Amino acid sequence: QVQLVESGGGLVQSGGSLRLSCAASGRTFSTYAVGWFRHAPGKEREFVGTISGSGDNTYYADSVNGRFTISRDNAKNTVYLQMNSLKLEDTAVYYCAAEWARRPYALGPYGSSDYDYWGQGTQVTVSS
């Protein structure tokens, strides 16, 4: 069982930066790949990116590639989403999700339905 808690959301101006954190319970967090998703009003939940359990591999959606960076500190059971050059369209509730990974270098799935564990979400609002 893994419990996830996101934090770090807030209001930021367009072009600004924000770092989200996803803190996990459990002593084997390094065996879980983590994905970040976002859900904006009137839109479907969108995949943002994923990181392997080891932290060595990452993959991003085209919409955030080059602006967002996912990292993790397994000693602290925490995954981060660094968001730079934020745009109005980045406004959404951001969620982290975890899925047990057979291999430490395996990325998490891109589909939200493939994750077993979810955080409660944190609101990110980008203003002009």
C-alpha cells in the first residue's frame, strides 16, 4: 500500500516557476514508477510525465517537454515536478500517481487507469 500526498501548488504568473512535491509512505517507494497528471476544468485528465523507480529515466508529454522536469529522492520518498515557463494553459489540478514497477528503470504507464495509487491533487493556477 502506498499513500501519496501532493504539495506546492499555488498561484503563479505566466512565465513563472513552481515546484510540486509528491510525498509517499512506505519503505519500498523506489520500486514504484511515478506519473504526474493534470486535470483542467472541462478537459480530460492529461498525462504530464513519468519517472522510473530508480529515477534514471523520465518521459514527458509534448505539451510540457523542455519546460517541466520530474525528479525523485528515494531517501526522502519524494518525487518532484519542477515547472518552468508556466503558461495559462498549465492551470489545472495536478496529481501524482504510483505503480509498482517490475524493473527499477521502467517508466510508469502513460494512461491514468493503469495506476493503482493516487494523491489528492494540488491546484496550480497560472495568471496573466
